[in-house]
Amino acid sequence: MHADIVVLPGDGIGPEVTAAAVEALQFTAQRYGHTFRLREHLIGGAAIDATGEPLPAATLEACRQADAVLLGAVGGPKWSDPNAKVRPEQGLLALRKGLGLYANLRPVRPHPATLGAAPIKPHLLAGVDLLVVRELTGGIYFGQKRREADRASDLCEYSTAEIERVVRRACALARERRRHVTSVDKANVLETSRLWRDVASRVAREEFPDVTLEHQLVDSMAMHLLSRPRAYDVVVTENMFGDILTDEASMLAGSMGLLPSASLGEGRVGLYEPIHGSAPDIAGRGIANPVGAILSAALLLRHSLGLEREAACIEQAVAATLDAGILSADLAVAGQAATTAEVTTAVRDRMETGCQVAELRD
Ligand code: NAD
């Protein structure tokens, strides 16, 4: 197949980890006979420095035309003045909005080799395999904001259509997994949550009778996510609750550097990025963990290009690399850490073996 992929390296460790993901994509193309046209564009602080804008029009246009977008991370101390008119994060928000991306997917599947690095007891983590689907374009982050001398308010709004589409997406994803969806809200207090619960129940009942839907209040969910994470399959929730719960869920994996994400809309084009930021404290040293970015490339193959076999090849190669104890500094015990390049090469080597096995099965 032919695919146009826009690569947005961004700031800090962004260029280092996207280079690793690009290597995995290029190897996939070569191995399976695809043509991926990978084009780099500017975003974030790097774009501000070059053009004055965090999301130049040329970048947005290229992303709109592409089949998929791979992003590193944006931001850093150089652009962090809170009073600055333009900030790197604005580029990311504008890109999500510009592409109509309303569902943010974060799969969390702790690997046996990294269980010890998580702050949770390993016996609670074994077998955890959950997918958080966060609504990305509505809720309190986008409602009207008011500030007076001695008070302030942020309006939280959701429409039926906004809830329907993200719940529908979560239920469809659950069909490819264990057919269980947990919808998280605060329906005992918030009117938006009562609407959320009504709509989620209707969508699941009418359109996904084969999927089990349960409702959970966000406060107890925050607790259960740590005390019994194995109980969950797909978790769907609104924007702010999802923002908080996805960061909490990332702790189950052992390191921020391990986790990928996908942001999807109605169309085919999706935005794929590791969940971590630009990590300015380790940028430029060649020690960043590239696994979250490489697994984001696997999500890109699966969700935007429909290449499930190729996505699985990357995921198996990453698992085999971790199994072999090839761990970057965020995971390894002192003195035994692999560099970004060493982890990337190890994944590539294992893709070669794994992909050959996949081809033989065809
Ligand atoms: P961060 O995720 O960049 O870093 C948090 C900690 O995790 C740091 O100690 C860092 O070294 C470590 N870390 C992160 N990714 C790692 C990796 N791949 N390998 C090894 N260690 C890794 O979060 P932060 O420090 O709060 O933010 C730094 C900058 O990134 C800020 O400007 C913030 O606004 C931005 N940010 C961007 C995004 C994004 O682009 N989507 C997301 C979060 C934060």
C-alpha cells in the first residue's frame, strides 16, 4: 500500500524518539512491500523559533492531506513563560481541533520485564490489559471561561452527539477485545454526567448488545484503577476525567516512556504520539526511551492504515526486546541501561525475525 505520513518531531526528546519510530515504519515498509512517504514538518517550540507560530499553516495543511501523523512532543523551558502570547502546547491543541480528533486512545499493557519499575505491587499488575478512551474536544476544557475580581468559572458542556460518537468508538474497540466497557462519570453530582450516562446506556443497548457496559463514578474509579486494574477492558470517559485517569493509568506500566497513544476522529487520519512530554531534563543525551514512540507507530499502522499484521510485528518485537532485558535508563538498574539507539536497533532486529515468522504464516 501507499501511505503519506507526516512526521512532527517537535521539541526536546521528540526528534530522538520519532527517529526511532520512523526507523520502525521504514523497516515495516521494506519488509512488507509498502511505500510510506514520510515528510517532516514543524510544530511546537521548533515552529515558534522558525516561523513565530506553534502550528504553521503548512503543517496543518500537510496533516490534513496525510493518511496519518506521527508526533514526538512539544514544549520546554525556552518557551515556558506563562505570559508569552504563543506557546508550544497551542500547536498541539490546534492540530487536534483542526483534524477533528475527538477520541484519545491509551492502551496500557504492563510488560513482565518492567513490572518492578512501577510503583504498584507486581502481583496486581500481571495480566493488566486495558484501553482508556478519553473524549478530547468537549467538556470543561473548552467551555466558556470567566474571571472576575473575586471569582472565576469554567463551563462544562456536552452534547448528545459528542457523547454518542466517543461511546460508539469505545464499544467498537471493545468488540475487538474482551467486550467490556466501563463508562466513568460523576452522575451523582453533575448534569453533564447524567446525560453522559443516559447516552452511553442507550448507545450500548441499541447498537452493541454483545458488549457489556458498566458505569463507575470517577472517584471510585481512581481507586479501583490502582487496586484492581485487571478488572478493566475498555474505559471510556469525558475530557477532564480522562486527562487525570490516563496519567494515573500510565503509572501501571512502569515508565512514561513506554506508552503510546492515538487520537482519532471520523476520518482515517489519526495523530499518534507517545504519552510523555519533551523531557528537557534528558534531551540531547541519547538516553530517552523510544518504546512509547515505536508503539505509537504500531497504533498508526493499525488504526489509520489498517495494517494489523505489521502493527503486531512491531509490538511483538518491542515485547521481545524488553524480555531480553534491553532497557533504557528510565527502566534499567544503574549502569546497565541501553541507549535510545541500542533499544531501537534491538527492536528492529527482532522485527526482522518476527516479521519473517509472520510472512511464513501467510
Ligand atoms: P515529561 O513527560 O516530558 O517528563 C516527565 C519525566 O519523565 C522526566 O523526568 C523525563 O525525563 C521522564 N521521561 C519522559 N519521557 C521519557 C522517555 N521517553 N524516556 C525516559 N524518560 C522519560 O513531562 P514534563 O517534564 O512535565 O514536561 C516537559 C515538557 O513537555 C513541558 O514543556 C510540557 O508542557 C511538555 N509536554 C508535552 C506533551 C506533548 O507534547 N504531548 C505532553 C506532556 C508534557
